[in-house]
Amino acid sequence: MSDIQKLVLASGSPRRIELLQQAGIEPDRVLATDVDETPLRAEHPRSLAKRLSAAKARKALETLQKEGEGSAYILAADTVVAVGRRILPKAELADEASNCLQLLSGRSHRVYTGVCLITPSGKQRQSLVETRVRFKRLSRAELDSYLASGEWRGKAGGYAVQGFAGSFVVKLVGSYTNVVGLPLYETVGLLSADGYKAHLNWAAGAKA
């Protein structure tokens, strides 16, 4: 694979890998990055998503340079769930997930994903996508059952829309794949605009 078509995904998220594969894109390397995701004081959710996606891309670039790897497309993303300006955590504990879901119950929230692309020539491109989501009012039984499923673990806002929580969504305005974790339209657009042949495998996929 030549550098011009080499893609490094700066994320260990299985959801983002699956979404790229859905678009016919197979990363040449998955390079999970570890950055401090703590919001800055009074930081807006939109700004946080953009800042973290850029930080992840740059961290991956630093790693590749230290390893002596050739140039490549480096793709990173960060998803933030917010109610107003209140940023919800990526839930790791059941109490965190419970608090998130109780806050989201019966009301609207916004999901922001920052996507950052560093091209083989070193240029940095970014896109920010916003989706509005409204949840039904959750019963105690629904809340307890969802917490018991464990599906919320590590998810922004304490839920995964592509799983059981999809049944909570009353209305969604904007990109569905953005809520899953990677807005495909914008991501493919970023790649294609800078010369990456995002549709290269489509014909082969149709024959499979």
C-alpha cells in the first residue's frame, strides 16, 4: 500500500472501525491514542470535540514519526454528548451511566463529533458535526435493564444508539452515524477532498 493511500485510524473504537468498513474503507493501521479528555474550564462541548480530535490526530502523528513510519492519512475523532453546555462523561461506572440516562430521560440533547484528518503532506483538516436527539421518558424498569446490559460502558452520555438505547430515541435530527461515533458523510468528504480514494474498494465489495 503506497503512502498516498495509507490510512491510520487514531482510535481503538470498534464502532469507528465498523463505520469506516461500512463505507468501504479499511484502515491500514489502528493506533489508539491516550489523551487527557478533561474539559477545560467553561469549555463549550463543540470546542471540546474539536480540540480532542485534533489532539488525538497529533498524538498519532508523533507516534508514527518516532517509529520512523512513512507519511499517511491520519484520522481521529471525538464524540461529546451534552445537555445545553453541560458535558456528559464517557460512563465507566454504573452510577455515571445512571446519572446520564436520568438527565437525558424525556428531553433533548446534542451529540457533537469532531473529526480531524492529517494528510500525508502534513496538512490538518477538521470538521464538526452536530446531531440533536430526543429521548422518551425512561421508566425505572427500562433504566435498570439498560444498566444491567453493560452496553453503556465507555460510551459518551452513557448510551449506545446502535444498541438497545436505539429504542429510547423519539426523534433524531442530523447524522445518525455521528451519534454512533463517526459521521460518515463528513469523514469521507474530508478524505476524498485531500486525494484519498475512499470509493476504491466498492467495486470489489460488490463482487464479493
